[in-house]
Amino acid sequence: MNAIPQEIHAAPRSDWTRAEIADLFALPFADLIVRAQSVHRAHFDPNQVQVSQLLSVKTGGCPEDCGYCSQSARHDTGLKASKLMEVEAVLAEARAARDSGVSRFCMGAAWRGPKDKDLDTVCAMIEGVKALGMETCVTLGMLTGPQAQRLKDAGLDYYNHNLDTSPEYYPQIVSTRTYQDRLDTLEAVRTAGMNVCCGGIVGMGESAGDRVGLIHALATLPVHPESVPINALVQIEGTPASNAAPLDTLDFVRMIAVARITMPKSMVRLSAGREEMSDEAQALCFLAGANSIFYGPKLLTTPNPLADTDKALFTRLGIAPMPLESGDSGPKSGEAGY
Ligand code: SAM
Ligand code: DTB
Ligand code: SF4
């Protein structure tokens, strides 16, 4: 425990070793949590949580084979596929989200990567959401450099693209794109000057070493992602990953804590999986340094806690939604929001 005083104010490092990260995971639970909370308090208001809302703007029928995903055309999940939404329909959803106090609107599309024609439509969505005064995030699959630049020019604040798991376990989960493809997309997003949102999933049957490997891959990126979503697998019937043993909640909390310690200035998002978590489990995640959630009744295709449930949780815990200027970037409106 003597490492805390020097560590808490330390600048972010990109030279973490796997051994150091494994040592963090191996700490007694209380030592790990107090260390994560100390780092968290050095960089953030511990009683504020950023809230974003998700919308699937193009659902299902995806050619990729990601083993966890409801939207892959290769898995029989019973999901109804739909075409890219009209811009006006998306803006109506964004307006409703803004009016309920949401500050960042995240749009997802079930593509391997966007076609140039579709990118025109997504750019119009981004411009429209920006005009509503919200931050924007999209997740559209793989990007080329010029595609990333187009999104930046449309005013995009964040691009979400996850590494999902360790480089070693990854081939067991996805075969249609490589880990290097994902790193290349992340580099294109960085080069275009956008904020990176990048994390992964826990609970897909990975080993403890794979969790170390995912954190290592994220924390040794040249610049840490501004936003790190940690997803607990939402088990979808018909997907290969749904056969994995259920995730131990305390292992999930450890993942959040190690992400917080290794990427001290990043927003760590308690992402998918909250629907199955108790208030107490979520409170432990916040204690471990999570400071962002998805808000609203749906993630992309699966349920999320209802807004009133989250408001009650925040009240129980004395948590306030993070005002825009306290977050990782974006417009400085000064408004607090859900
Ligand atoms: N199609 C794009 C892509 O994969 O690059 C964007 C959308 S994709 C659904 C975004 C991320 O959601 C995935 O990379 C994965 O990390 C997460 N995700 C998808 N299905 C999930 C599930 N069942 N449980 C937890 N996380 C999931
Ligand atoms: C991320 O890491 N998690 C979100 C967001 N980025 C796009 C998606 C979670 C999806 C959960 C399963 C579903 O709703 O289909
Ligand atoms: Fe397609 Fe994205 Fe789902 Fe993979 S995670 S199958 S790329 S929608």
C-alpha cells in the first residue's frame, strides 16, 4: 500500500508492463479499490458521473462474425434487421434525449465499415445533433484515414471502436477483422484529431491473463483513449459467446479498478450489463473509478435500466450528472445533464 502517495498524481503512462497490471489484479480487493479510488479522486470529482445515450441508427444484418453480437448475420439471434435511419428520425430521438438532459448522443451502425454514400447521411446526423448543442459519438466499424477526416470535418467529437479482448483471445471471438485492423482504425481516428472511445468486453470466457492483456493493449496505446467503455457481456441467445460461464461481479469491479489506475485521466464507462447488476454492484463500480454510464432504456439492441431507475440510483449514492466542461472534452456549455 506504500505506492499510493507517489502514484495518485502521476501523469498517465503508456509503458505499463503485463506483470505490473497482473500485480494490480492480484491485490486484495480492499487494497485495489482504495488505490483506484485514490487515483480517481486525484483527477475527477468522485461524485459526478457522465451520461450518454445510445441509438442504433442501422441495426442487424452485419457481415462480421463477432461472437458476442446480436447483430451479426451469421448468428441466429432472431433480431430484425433495419436500414439506415432517416436523418430527421435520428434528430427527433436526439432532441428528446437532449430535452431529458442527456449531453452526449452516440449513434451505432452494424457495419464492417461505412460506405461513402452512407457516410454522407451519418455526417448529416452528426451536424444535426451538434446543432442541438450535444456532444456526438459514432461507432460505424472500420475507418480509413479519409473517412475519419470526413467525420471530423462534420464536427464529430468521439469515435467508438473497441479492442474487445486481449490480442491472444481475440481470434476466438472475431475472425472477419484482425486486432491490427482495429488498431489501424484507432490510429486513423487519432490522426484526424478526434477523441477515442475504446474498451472491451468481460465475461466472454476469457482467462484472467486475457483481462490483463486487454488492459495492457489499451494502456499502452501512445495516447490513452479519452473514454474507456468496460462492457459486461450481455448474453445473447444464438451467439457463441453466450455459452460462457457467467461473470463474477467482483472480477468485473476489479477490471474497472485496474482500468482506472492504469488510465488515470480517462473516463471509464460502466457500459453494457447494468441491467443485470444490482445497485450495490454498480456502487462498487463507481467506487472503483467508473465515472460514465449509458442512460436510457436501450443500449443498441438490448435493454438498459430505465431513466427513473438510474435517477433513483444517483440519488441513493449522492451522484450528480457531470457537467459538460468537467468531462474529457467537447463543447463547454456549462450545463449539467443526464
Ligand atoms: N459495428 C461496429 C463495430 O463493431 O465496430 C459498431 C457497433 S458494435 C455493436 C460496438 C461494440 O459494442 C462492440 O465492439 C462490443 O464491444 C460492444 N458489444 C456488442 N455486443 C455486445 C454484447 N452482447 N455485450 C457487451 N458488449 C457488446
Ligand atoms: C460500447 O462499448 N458499448 C456500447 C457502445 N460501445 C456502442 C454498445 C453495447 C451493446 C450491448 C449489446 C446491444 O445492445 O446490442
Ligand atoms: Fe457487426 Fe459490430 Fe456486431 Fe461485430 S460488433 S457483428 S461489426 S455490429
